Amino acid sequence: MKKKNIIFIGIIVSILLLISLIGTTFAYYIAKISGTPSTTNVSGNTGNLALTYTPLNITVSDILPGWTLEKNFTVKNTSTADKSLTYDLILQNISNTFTRQQDIVFKITCKSSSGTCLGSGTKIGTSGDGTTELQFPASDVTLFTSSSIPKGVTHTYSIYFRYKNEATTDQQADMLKSFKTTVTISSNGKYTY
């Protein structure tokens, strides 16, 4: 009887060790961004994975043709784990009171010590060098998805806005109009090895 108990306990311990090994092997972390765009710095952290960015709220009113504005923001992988995280860049909470919406344009540049900042499905040009000017949208838009950012790397963005001065077009209806947006990111729990 004693020998059967020892064998039974040995089998149970072996099964528990196997389950523990499998569980550890398939463990994963989910990175989420928390906070609101009204705070100065927003950080997300689950386990050892974290993205930090400074949200960018833009509200502009009473502008005239020829007006320009440049704003900067950063996204940094502050993880302690040696993982690359991915994120999407989004313009949200958009309000645009312009009648001739094609006259309000923007472009984005991005610099990174690790190479490119762009993800897939980019709507800001293929190179991220700010050469592609886009019409400011009338509703929320994802500018690109799945931008990869290695541990310790910072992506530094500049976003430029411009109210075109169309000399041959009557722009009087849109003088002193306004627009606003929030530039934000979403990680959706994505990471790569």
C-alpha cells in the first residue's frame, strides 16, 4: 500500500510540474494604454510591457488663409522586457467647421533611432518624411496601424497643419472657422519578439 501511495504522489507531482512548465511556456503579457488625453503623460503597463506618450489635443479657431501650425509628440517603449510593441496612430474627436474642407491640410514627419515609424495601411505617405499633404478629415481616422517600436526607442512626430491660401478661389465663407482633434495611440495588446 505504501508503495502505491508513493507512485501515486509521484504521478501527481509529475503532472503538476508538466502543467506548470506548459503554463510558463505559453505565458504572455498584454500591453494596454491607460489614462485620458487630458492628462500630461499617459502610460500603460502590464507586467513588463509599457508604452508612454504625451497626448496631443489641438483646438484652433479664427484662422485665416495662409495660417500654419506645428505640434510635436512622442511615443516611447518604456518596457523592461526586451520586446517590441506595436501601436496605431489615430486622429479622434474631430470637429471641422470648414465648408471647403480641402483647404485645411496636414502632414506628419517621424524620426526614430531604430528606423521607420510607420506601420501598415499608412495614410500619411509611404516614407513618413512629411512630403505628403492630406486633407484634414471630417471624422475620426486611423493614420496607420501596427507601428513597431523596440524597447527603449522613442518615435518623435511632428504634425503640420495649414490653411491653404488659394488666390484664385473665394475663401470668405471659411474665414475665422475652427477645427479640433486629439492625436492618440492604441496598442490593443500587441507585441512582437
